[in-house]
Amino acid sequence: MRIGELSERTGTSRRLLRYYEEQGLIIAGRGPNGYRDYDEPMVDRVIQVRGLLDAGLPTRIIKQILPCLDKPRTIYFPDATPEMIATLEAERDRMTRRADCLLRNRDAIGEYLAAVRGYDGAQPA
């Protein structure tokens, strides 16, 4: 598929797709006319990259862990350094804190909605 279709299917701008390619996060073949040609699995890859970026991971870390996220999930890290492991642990812990905060906020909004829906405008006596 061409870059326009990948852009539409993933909700990602063409500019960002080119950036992801430049960073080594996605790979495009080239047609005889020089146009980028993406395989079907790139749709899931772009969505995965976007999710990791939204979670706050930098592209340099995403590039290193992407091979571990492919199916089958064979995790093999011949070049994992203590610094990289520490960085991934810190990112995991940060994501856990963020997820906990999001869950608390979601629950608070749910409670607020329940209270608002239960309020019928009558004043308490």
C-alpha cells in the first residue's frame, strides 16, 4: 500500500510516517517509480509505535524493543545494557504510575456522572 493509504488507515500523517521510517521504526519497500510501498503488517506496527509514543517512550527505546513485540513473541536482546534495562524499568514504572492516575481519574468521573444522573433537581429537606 502507498503512504496515503497507510496514513488513512492509521490516522497518522504522511510526515510522521516518513519520520518513523527515518527513525527505523517502520520499513517501506520502493516501487519502480520510487514510491514507498508498505506491507499490510505496517498498519499494526504504526499503531503500535503510536501507542508507545503516546505512553511517553522515546523513539530510540521503541526502536530497540520493537523486535520483541513482533509475533511470535521471542524475546532476544543480545545488546541489552544495564543502562537500557534501567531505562526500561523506569519507563515501566512511570507508565504504571500514569495508568494508576488515569484509572483514578476515570473512576472519579464515573462517580461524578453517577451523582449528576441521580440528581433530579429536588432540594434536600
